[in-house]
Amino acid sequence: MVSKSFSVTGLGACGEVGRSAFILDFGEKFLLDYGVKLNIEEVEYPLEVNEHVKAAVISHAHLDHSGLLPYFYKDSNCLSFMTQATLDLADILWKDSIKIAEFEGVAPKYTRAEIERTRKHNFIVPYNKKFSLGNDSSLEFFDAGHILGSALCKFTHKDKTFLYTGDYKVDETQLHAGCDLNVGKVDYLMVESTYGDREQANRKLEEKAFCESVQSTVERGGWAIVPVLAIGRSQEVIDILSKYNIDAPIYFDGMAKQVSEIYFRYPELLKDSKGLKKALNSVEWIMGKQGRNRALKNPGVVVSTSGMMHGGPVMHYVRKIINDPRSKIHLTSYQAEGTPGRELLEKGLLLDENAGTVVKAGCRYEKFDFSAHPSQSELIKSIKKWNPKEIFMVHGDKKVMDVFSKSIYSATGVKATRLETGKRTYFG
């Protein structure tokens, strides 16, 4: 029996979307992402890190990948590696998580001091620059095309390579040109599987349908409410509305405003930074209660967090229009199971977590597919390009992975493995 030299252990995101966290033993041990999973009644966390790791590597800033990192630094003294944009964005989300916990009257998982400790232990890694980790090991980041600063994470140990995709997008979007597939040799691949079982709608047609729906909503005297993820989707939606010359006042609310200031710092990471800046400067940025009341005075468009309607200022607007048949909620992101957005789509019910109420929606609602994840064909295209010997599927529902694994085998002849939470999988 041949001894296998390496291993990867799933701490989360194994047969599920959310709480991404893995320990890679590849010459040295590394923590790959450390995120959370937001549900209606509770936050789910990955398993504890119960072994020494050389470093933590964060693929991007979204909470399901970075949200628990300050908790890890309660006890750890190792370095963490991420891009500068990821650190800037994650810092906003970490601090906001503390505010939300305090508002809800629960103890935060970490303190502001631990966020500062996390920052002090961080080492910035730019794209396309190999960084030595010692012991014949190195790390290199490549643009993942998912959100600002997102990275494909490539580890090299002696003559072997391991690529962790985090979340990525092959095709271009309104903000990004698509991921950098030219990562060189890949022996082992750990790949996200969010949409591994299906194709997505044509992006340009979806943008057109979205803007036509927004415009017609306002023209019939209603409000077009657009719940958005603070990072990436909010900026993209504003850019799309600007490109289609929507004839209505557009209001921008929530943490997305603070995030947009970060986007302005990194024009080199965007497809059209001047166009985005022009679009963001053309809308009204809401400041406080008076601004929110003004936005609801006459029919218009409100773009606000949170994307899954899991709290955030968007709920202020939703409460006002929920019984108005002229108005419409335009969902623009993945709606996780158990979130208010998912409940609205599947049952026509609005779960208002702060008010503790459930009401039947009298307004219109629809989901538009602006995903920053790869469709099945994009996934297969990238896997064929990289041509790995072994593949590990993560960040996807079990049923999706069943379909995805068959597609991988049909296209490449490689049998992909679904990682299991708490289980160490050997390879090499």
C-alpha cells in the first residue's frame, strides 16, 4: 500500500454552503479560511482548530470565509496571509459583526482588541508573487474574479502543487474581468461547488430584465427595493442601473456605502473603475432617518443591505412596501436556506427578525441571477485547464456535489471527493 504524504481536514463547508474552514497539511499545516454561516435563528461556526498551524490563509472577505478569524487569534500567534483589499473589507465586516451582536444582546465571539490583534498578525500578499513559507513551501495568489481582493490560493511544496479556489468566477461580470486561470501546474485541487449542478442565466439578458423590472415598478407608482450584499453586489447593481440609465431617483443605504469607499482605493482591481465611481457618485447616499424617510416620499429605487434580508436597513424599506402591490423586491444574490430572502421566494412570507413577525407579502418579488460563482460549465472549463490528479469538492450542497462529481468524471476521468466535516482526507 502506497503511503499518502498530504491531507486536508474539513472544519466546515463540507456538503453545505457557509462556514468555510479547512486544515491543509502540505509540508506544513495551514488554516484555509475560517468563516461563519448565518441562519435565521443562529450563527453556525466551523469546528475548532485543535492543532498547531503554520499560518492562516484567507481567500476573500465574505463572512462565510473570513468571519471567525479574529476568534482564532484569541490564542494563535501565527501569521495570516490575504490581499490588502481582503483585509480592508474583512475589517469592516468583523467590526459590524460585533455591533450586531451587541444590538441583539448576545456576547460577540471576539472583541475589537482581537480584531486589532488579527491585523497585527497579518501579512499582505499581492497577486502573482510567490511568497516563501519555509520548509520548501510557498504560497501564490491569483485574482479569483469573485469580489475585490479575492484570491485563488496556490501552495507549492517541493515539486507538488495544491490549489484552493475559495469562491471564484470564470466569466466576466460588471465589475471584474473574470479569474486568472493561468496558475501553472496544479496537482491537487480543492474547488467550490456552489453551482456545480447547473448553468446560470445569460448575464446580459439578466441585467436587461432586472433594469426593465426596476423601471416598470417605478412607472406604475411603486418602489423598487433591491436587497444587496455589501461587498461586490451593491457596487455592481449601482453600476448596472447607471449603465441602463434608469429614469428614477436611486438611493444607496447601509454598510455598502462604507465598502464602496474601499473599492475606490483599488481601481487597478476593477474592470472600469471610472465608470463605477461615476455611477456611485450619481446616486443619493442615505444618511440617517431623515434620508430614509425622504427615499420613501416618492416612488424610486432603494439599493440597501442585507442581500438575504437578514436584518440591515433594507428591512426599513421592506416593511413600508410589503403590502403595496405596485412595489417590488428585487433579490440579486444567493438566498441561503432559512434566510428571510429564501422564505420570501419559496413561501411568499416576510420574516421580520427584529419585529418578530411573519406576514404574507402583498408586494411583488423576484430573484435575478447575478451570481459571482461559476456555473457548471465554468467549473468544468477551469478544471480541464488546470488538469489536476485529485479533486476535492467543498462549498456546495450534497445533492449539488453528487451531480457535479459525475460531470467532473465525464469531462476529465477524475473521481472527485466530497470532504466530510471533521474527517481527515489523505492524498498524494
